[in-house]
Amino acid sequence: MAPPGTSSAGAASRDENEAFLLAGLRRGEAAAFERLVRDTTPRLLAIARRMLPNEDDALDAVQEGYLAAFKGLPSFDGNSRLSTWLHRIVVNACLMKLRSRRRRPERSIEDILPKFKEDGHSWEPGSAWRNPSESLEQAELSAKILEAIDELPENYRIVLVLRDIQGLDTAETGVIVGLSENAVKTRLHRARQALRELVDGRALGKDGGND
Amino acid sequence: MNHTSMTCKQVYDLVMAYLDNELSAQDRAEFENHLYKCCPSCGAYLESYKETVRLARQVGRSVSQDDVPPRLIEAILKRVPQGDDLAD
């Protein structure tokens, strides 16, 4: 199966390719299913791995998501992109698994966010944030960033993963997590603020944080 | 530190909207006045916020290349619906 219209770039071409793929799926073509699975599994698994600490759980969630998608394909209405719909199903599979296996209470986002005095000004004017990339090697830095992302409360982590890790846009993220675009923006901003606190080189402890 | 009418908390709350060019002209002017004329620590906050986003995106580029175990693909493809399974 060859995708049509490779001459035009951008959204129109992407939509055309997706319509072609969807038609193949609806006809039950094995090649269409294989293309869908091979093209989308890496991103879906990356999301599942960020949402679920256990590798087997992540693999199970992706597999369960595809099975649910295959089952739901006849009723897919095409109002969202096929990949967005698949993301939503896999994210829901992850959330169900996460909620059934939660071992420890989550930290409140308010506990992580910056604090202010009653007049709205900063408690610590001039306090320096230590860029963790100044003291950590790349592999260690990536591990620390991922650990910090894993510490975010689930509702914030998923938005940050979809927007900043997966690079999805605000509208698509909203469809996947069932939020308005404004709510996605608010959560993303707070997630980034919390992540900033968690990746502060002073807190990561490599060099003691003495300025 | 000489604060304007915009507080540090308001500045922190508006950082993303500022970076996304979503502030009104007046809010943008007040935001920049606070940062660049009154409160260097908020200026530093803006830079550290941008750096945090950069680091997250950098990690994103590496994890998007994560290995997919072949057994996962095989397990999914074994469950691809056949013929009548796709009927409405």
C-alpha cells in the first residue's frame, strides 16, 4: 500500500494520508494495520513509559490501547485525527492502570510551586536557580529530568508529556485529555513551573548549591 | 527592589503567556517593566523557565527514539481484527 499524494507537504498531505490509511483500516487491510501500528507505537510507548513507572505496565497499556482502538474502529467518527484518537485511548489505558496500582500519595502541585509573600512579591529576591546542565553530564541530566517529570502530579505530568515531550499542540492535547485549550495552557504552565523547581541544580545535590 | 503595580506572582503567572505572545500590549509593557526595570530576580525566573522547557524538550527528542520491543509489535499485530470483526 503506497500513500497517495506525496508531492504536497504539510497538513493537507497529512490529512490525505490519514484518510487513505483509515480507508484501508476500515476495509480490514492487514498492511494498513501494520503501518498504523509501526508508525504510532514509538510515540505511544514513550507516553506510556512516562506515565507508568513499570515497563511491563507500559507495554500492557499500549497493547490494551490498540485492542480497544481496533474494537472501536467501526465507531470512530473522524472528528479528530486518527493519531489523536489513538493517543486518547492509550492515555486512558495508562490512567486506568496507574490508578489501579498507585502505591504512594501524589505530592500536591501547590507544594512544589513557588511561594510568595502576602503582597504577591517573591520571598527570595535574587535567589539563583542553578541550571542542572551546568553540573551534570548529558545522560545523567536526562535521567534527572525524567525523574523530576515522574514526580509531577499525574494531571500535570500528562499535559507536560504531551506538549513538551511529545510536541503535540494545545488543541490536540485538549482532545486527548478532555480539557479546554485554556485549561491545557494553565496546567502546562503550572507543570513547567513545578518542573523548574524540581530540576533546580541546587535541589539535585550534585554540587551542594553554594553560589 | 523597586516594584511596579505588577507583583512577582502576577509575573510568574504570566510567563507562559508572555513567551507565547498572548499578552495584551498593556500587560506586556507592565510585565517587561517589572522584569527589566524593577526586579532582576523575575528576569532570572523567566530565563530559568525557558531553560526548563528547553531541557524537557531535549529529553523529549531522546525518548521519542525509545526502543520498541519487537514482541510488543508482534503481540499487537496478532490481534488485528479480521473481516467480520470490523462490521458495524
